[in-house]
Amino acid sequence: MIDALSGPSQSRGAIAFRLAGTRARFEQLPTRVEGNRLIARWNSDDYPKGKYEFLATGFDAAGNAGSGTDRTRGGRMALVNPLKARVTLSAELSGLRLEGRLQRVAGGALAGQEVAIGETFAVGAAPAARTTVVRTRDDGTFSLRLRRGPNREVSASFAGTHLLSRAAVPVGRVAARTRVRFRASAAAAKVGGRPVVFEGKVATRGTAPAAGTKLPVELQFRYRGAAWSEFRTVETDSRGRFRYAYRFSDDDSRGVRFQFRAYVKGREGWPYEPSASRPVTVSGR
């Protein structure tokens, strides 16, 4: 006759660990039971260097428990961390070009490994983040040309394998300037005559901010020996376009060669750097 309360429990059991040589409480690992075996996975990457001891606790069908710290063939169950080969990950930016290398600390390139390049965009960008996976070459190097788009922080990470440790590094910041196009309707303006119409567009490339964002645009001027000065602030429409008609009315403007430009510094939630357009020249007559 078969006793239903004999034999190992198929639902209870635990494997736990702690730093060897201490009296710290054992930390339990997610454990599953397979027949008469307890199986748990310990992620050594999550713990500092050192020696760790393990405790297995099993139950029989009647609920009786038994614990042990020895290996099947004798000797205490202990592991010295790190268990995996240590790796180094390096990467740097040159403009939008990212170059990096993955290798063992002890030396030796790591070929054919996946490295994740993370981009976390400035507030106001959509999407907020992007991850691109690249694979290392035979010499452990990898590269990626980032897409144009807003300001962002860039990082690189290697998830590791059952034999290689994981690694992650911050790479740097990409600062993207606002693109401003600007033009004047005439190269000369008569004092008291028809106005000169200034118009332009604020444009972005790649990942764009929320549709319909309107921005203030400073219209600035200067002449020989003078600094840039603002004479009007206008606002773009939902497509980034702006326009302003300016009439020359000061007699002192006759014979003066002026430069005009549009300057955009954005506002909260605008994920680009401030920028100015190329200047245009208008002479008073």
C-alpha cells in the first residue's frame, strides 16, 4: 500500500544564502521543486565580492523539514564571488557617432556579444527613451550612428551571460541645437517706405517634441560696432512658422547696413538648445 504522506514534498523547499563567516540571516532564493531536487538561481552580479554559503531546506509530504549546508559529495556548499569572468565596457561619443569596446578584464576581446545603447531624451521629447542593440565585432569593438533629434543622455550596457559579468557605463550627453530658418523680403529698405517682412521657421529633426508646440522668437538686430539687440518678440504658429513686418522710420537708419536674426531659446519642455538663425542684411536708404 502507498503512503500518501511519505516521500519528498513536491511543493515546498527553499535554498538560501549568506556571506560566509557571518551570523547574518540566510536570504531565501526563489526555489522550485523537481522530483527530489531543489533548484534555485543565484544572480552573482547583484552581490559584492566575497565567499557565500548556501543552506537547502527540504520537506517531506508530511510536512517534516530537513536542512543541510553540505554538497552531495561532501564539503560545505560555498561559492566565491565573482563567479563569472569580469568584463570592461567602454564607449565615447564624437558628435552623433558612438564607438566602444567590450573585453575581459583579464584580456581578450568579446566578439558577437549584444550591447544595448540607451538614449534618455530631455523632457518634452517623444518618445522619452530609445534603446538600440548593437553586436560586437571580432575585436570586441562596436559602433552606432545615433539619429538626429533632441537633447539626450546616452549610456551603454551589457546584460552579461552565464559565464560573463554584466557591465554598464554612462557615455555622454548629446546637445541638439534648435534649427531656425530666417529671411527678409528685401535687402534694402526706404525710411518711411514699405515695411520689410521678416519670416522664418523653427524646425527640428528626428524625434520631435509634442505636436503644436508654439515658441517665442526674438527678432534681433545689430550694426557695425554694436551688440545684438532685441526689437521684437513674436510667436510661432503650430507648424513653427513666424512672420513680422518691420518699417524703417528713423532717419538715422539711412546709409546704415543692419544685420537681423531670429533667436530661439525655447521654453520649459522644449528639448533643444537655444540657437540663432544665420543673419540677413538689410540696408537703410
